Amino acid sequence: MLQNVGIVGFGAYIPANRLPVKEVAEFWGKEPKNIEKSLGVIEKAIPDEDEDAVTMGVEAGLAALKMGKVPPEKLEAIYVGSESHPYAVNPSATIIGEALGVGRNYLAADLEFACKAATAGMENLAGLLEADLINYGMVIGSDASQAKPHDALEYTVGAGAAAFILSRKKEKFLVQILDFASYSSDTPDFWRRDGIPYPSHQGRFSGKPAYFVHVTSAAKKLLEKNKMKPADFSYCVFHMPNGKFPLEAALTLGFEKKQLEPGLIVGQIGNPYSASSLLGLCSVLEVAKPNDLIFLTSYGSGAGADSFILKTTKLLNTARKRVSGIKEYLNNRREISYSKYLRLTNKIL
Amino acid sequence: MNSISPVKIWRHQKETSLLLEKEGKIVSWTLVRVPPFGYERQAPYPVVLVELKIGKRMIGQLVDWQENDLKTGRQVKTVYRRIRQPDPEGVIPYGIKFKPI
Amino acid sequence: MKISVLGVGTTKFGELWEVSPRALVKEAVSEALSDANLKLSDIEALYVGNMLSGILGKQENLGALFAEELGIDIPAFKVEGACASGGLAVHNAINSILAGVYRTVLVVGVEKMTDHNPGEVVSALMGAGHDEERLAGMTFPGLYAMLARSYIEKYKTKKEDLAAVAVKNHYHATLNPKAQFQFKVSLDQVLASPSVAEPLRLLDCSPISDGASAIIIAKVNPPAGGQKATRRKNVYITASTVATDTLSLAGRKDLTSLTSAVKAAGKAYKMAGIEPGNIDVAEVHDCFSIAEIIACEDLSFFPKGKAASEIAKGKTTLGQGRPVVNPSGGLKACGHPVGATGVKQIAEIATQLRGEAGLRQVKGAKVGLTHNVGGSGAVAAIHILKNE
């Protein structure tokens, strides 16, 4: 069990453009209803031409600082997890750090692990905090990923960012991080080679041997270690590549649909990769009550899963009112056509 | 002709953090339909002259806009965006744009 | 102040694919020398007005370049102030004469814009603005569109009145053989032209042009034997003023006026000992229709907010009103080779005051004014001319 790790502020950002699954399906001559049903996704968030993982990370970071009332100079570490870092070499963490006004006295690193890069960052921060090496750190999960036209991923790849400020200052905890566990292996279910614009995947291979094995193994390991069971939790959040996988994982582990629903936002925004499970967490934190236990498990292809046990405090309710929440972002939507999507994502040269 | 110097971007980005999360209102605006070199992808785009509450006036693009946002007096806030698409090998210029609130 | 205009020469303005910058200057200068009945050896200094030779043509050092081209090795200088380069070159030349350093000076304004693709030209012209404006993806039409918006919202100007400027200037240009456009346009055509930067349309905007204009000035009455056989009125410059304002629109106090022009004009009227009402003919900087409207108010031809409707009623049209504004066709219809404009404006007014403007002659013109602006109003140069 961790003693000194908690979340003192968090923020979300979701771009306003929405590409309906219907638009994509009709463009490729497919039946929209079938796809919406099988994927559990109605529309996905698409960034504007001038947005990227860094700009969205800045917006989420600003919200987290505002909620936590943390002066940016107090951040001593920034981790940014993404699979669409704007540069192959040049850290998103320092560009974001500069924009947030963090100063110079911080550790910065970019992480990559498909959709779980940011939760890996969270584990790293937990280590630094528990070891009393830092007092405040920020982790951001942000992605503005691309999908190959006519690929199955075109229906689900979305965009968004979530930022969390972790600290040792118990008196400021909005949520305490009690423990975490990880499960990793070399499993090539989904990958993207350097210089290639779109990811590749191995179809149904990314199901059972990939997502499900890792998610359930990490989850079971953590539950057993802490001698807890699904019924102990008010909420569970799982990485959401589509609307089906997280529900299946939840039920397999023994959670109920009602524990999952408040965090299940994939139907409206698609899968924003490194921000997926963290935005699900933001969504839950907007409705959670004091002393609620939350079970969070992310998944990253390649593959691995990070599981966390979190507990809310009574400070959460006041703090979360300070910034725009997931609900506002979900309502701030602007439907776009497939041709507009091609233009915004620079597929038309 | 048009790649922006990384040093210029660096000097400019130092000021950016001071201008984020600032509110203001539109003093004048236009919708640029014939863009200059480097901005073709974004056109048409609105450019606004904003008076920030902190007393400073600035010119920048308006993002996340609808037609009825294009009016004098409209409340806006500063946001962080790519200034324009960078050259394939160049440093990415980030900076301040405005969003209706 | 009394600086004589001894001779003027202007090339055709337009898309002059076959004419190089050197050839443009040679042509304008030889016309001016011939008009002044002078030789190159009479010239003691050369001032060149130009904005874009470096950024577009990769050529600087224009003073030396054109001195060589003309076959003289006199002191030569380039003066740059965006679209006011020509007016500023004249101002500097005048000062050198007033200071007693040179006696007879040649001023040439020249610009070659059509060698380059329009996107590059639009971008290069924004060198006259502020970095923040460039980063925002602003263009010159965009900057003046913002001024237009403020003006229209303040004074409830009708869009037909805005469009009337182009109609008038195109009409004037049909009477000027050197003008780029030799056709009239109607209000409907202007209003139907494609939108460039709202609310400005294509026909509200001056074109991309090539051209050169030259004047020869001196602080004496025309030298004996230096006049043409026919008796011709002497024309002289009696005021030359410059004022500056902030580079960016964001720094301006008033978005319905160009304070630099107001200041320079105020100083100029005083220097010349006249009132705005004394002006018979004026060449103003109509880079965009709104610019002419604002100019007429900045120059006190009309009260604030009234210029658009007065122009639309013909109060500045040849044969109808007074002062006649832009008898050459202005920047809109005569063309706007940026560095040349300020000099051409003086050449046009001199021609008018001599009574040599042919079909576009403003009858009985005695006092004229030129208004040359750089950027969105960052600098303005005003000249007042009289005849005797």
C-alpha cells in the first residue's frame, strides 16, 4: 500500500469536432447501424488542424493546475504519455511545461506504451513521491492519433487529453492512490513503425490474447494482493478501445455494468488512446462521493496493463467545480463530415 | 522562404505561458479567405483583434467558432494552439489563439 | 519651403512581364529627364523608393544598382517604408536639398511584383505589418478589413458606398493611358466580386503591379533654358511631412482613422499655409476602398463618418466634385507597384497643376496633395504642391 501518493488536481480536454460513425460507414458503403452496435461507438472526437497532443496536453494541464490551486513552479516532474508525440525527438513534456509556466526545476520525460503510456507515468510519479524525492508531479495522457482510411480503427480512433497532479501533501488529496500493479509481455497486437503514419493491428488477436489477458491479469493480481473484491468498489474504469471490451472485462472480473457506466465515455468520443482510461477516470471523479473506492485498469498494446486502487476524499466535491468537466466537453460538440475530417487530419495534401 | 527560425520560436514561446487563460472581447474581426503562404490549409479562418481584461490588445486567429461568434464585443479567452502547420522538417510554432466563451 | 518639380516620368503600370526593374527605372528616368530638359550629368543624387526587391527578388543595394544602370556614380540611396517608400524617398530627397547638400535630385520609385507567385507576394507585403499579425495568418486585405469593420459599425456605412470608391477610380483610370486597368466597373460588379477578407471583396483591393515613376526636384526656379519651349506653369512642393504610428493595429487608439496621416496632414497644411478646403486635387493611398474613405476624413475633406456617402455622391469625381481624388485611377485602378506609388502620386499632381493631364485634367487646379501610407498606417507621408 502506498502512503504518500494522491491526486490533488486533474483536468480534461476533448476537442469539439465529432465525426459520426455513420459518416464513415456511409462513405465506405457500410451499414452504420451494424458498426455502431458492434463497436459501441456513435461518434468520435477529432482535433482541429491546429491541435495536437501538446496543445491538448496544455489545456488539460491548465485545468488541473486550476482545480488543484497548485502554482505551476511547484511541479517537480512532468511525464507525458502519448503515441502521437508531435516530435520523434524533442520532448512534449518540456513544451507543455514551458506553456504551463513550470520554470526550470523539474524532471521531464516523454513516455510511449500505446494507450497506457500515461498510467506508466503515474506509477513513476508514485515512486518519486513515496520516496520523498518530489512533492508535486504532473502526468498527462494525450493523443491526436490517426487511423488509416478504410481501416476498422477509423471508426474508433479519437483524440483528447487528461492531466493529473500527484502529490505527497495529504491535506490536499482529492483522491488517494492506494496501490498499483502491472502486467506486461511482448505481444504484437497493435503497433506502428517509426516514420509510418498509421498503426497496424492484427485484427481479433488484439482481443483475448492481448487486451483481455493483460487487463484481467493485472486486475486480479492487484485485487488479490489487497484482498479486495469487485463489490468493494463504487466504480471501475477500464481502457476503452471500443464500447464492448471494457464491459466484457468488467463482467469477467465480477464487476457490474452500473459500476462501469459513469466512466464509459467511448461511445461519444471514441478512443483517445493514452487519454482513454484517464478521461474515464475524470468522468467518474465528477460524480463520485467522498470515500468511494475506484478501480482503474489501463491497457497498452505491445502489451501491458496498469491497475490502480483509488479512494476519493471529501475535498473532491468542492475542487471539481473549479473547472470545466467531461460533461461540458461532451456537450460542446460540432458534427463534421467525412470530407471535413480528411481535411482536418491532413489526409488531403 | 517561410520556415520559422527555432530561436524566434523559442523567444516567442517564453511569453506564451503569461498569456494563457486570459479573457477578453473582440474589438474587430475579419474572415481571411485568401491566405498568405503557409496558411492555405486553414483558410478560410477568422482573425480577431481582442482587448484582454489585463489591458493588452492582441491579434490572433479565432478557433472553435460558429458564424454568430464573429461579432464585435464577443467574449473570448486565450488558448494554446499550433500557429500554423510547420515545414516537414521544421520546429513546430505554438502560440496564442482565441476561443469564444 | 519651395522645391521645384522640374520633370516627371512614369511607366505604364501593370503586369509588365517583359520589362525588368532596370528597364522600368531607365524608362521612367529618361521620361523625367526629357520632361525637365536636363541631362543625367545635372543630377547630383539619386533616391530610390522600393519595398520588396530584397524579400522577393533577393536584391538589395538598389541605390548603387540603379546609379550604375543609369550610368552615373553619384550618391544613391534606397529608402524603405513599406507602401510609403516612394513618399519617404521624396521626403528624404527634399531634406537633402533643404540642407544644402545637393541641388538637383532624382527620385525614383520602382517595384517588380509580378515575377513571383501571388501567395509569396501577399506574404512579403505583410513585412509591412507586425510579427503578431503575420503569425495570425493576417494579410493586408485582412488588416484593412478590420478597419473597414470598425468604420462600418461606427458609422453604419452602406456597402454600396464602400463599393463606390472602386467605381470612381476605375472611371478615372480609363482617362489615364498609363493606368493598369482601362475599363470601368459597376457597383454590382464590385459587390459581386469574390470575398477576400470580410468585408472586403476583390474589387475593393488594389492589384499586384509592376511600374516605376521618377521626379526631378531642385530648390531653384527652373534653370534658364531648362524649360520646354511651350510656356508651362512651374510646380513646386510646399510641404513634405512624415508621421508614424504603431506597427500593429493592436496598438492603435482609433480603428476608424489613420492617426499618422492625420498628424502628417496637419503639419503639412500648416507648413503650406493652407486649409484643407484649398485642395483642388489629391492623390490618396487607396490600397483598399476603405483606405480612401478614411483618407478623405483624415485629410479633413469631409467630416468623420461622412466620406463614404459623399464619395458615392460624386463629390470627389472628376467633372463633378472637389477636391477630385485620385484622378490617375488611384492605387486601385492605376495600379500599385508599391515603391513607385508615392513618387507617381507626386508626378500626377505635378502634371495636373501644369494643366497637362489631358482627358483627366482637373480644371483650374492650383493646389494639390499626395497622401502615401505604409503598412496599415504605421507611417504616412504627405506632400502639398502648388503652381504659379
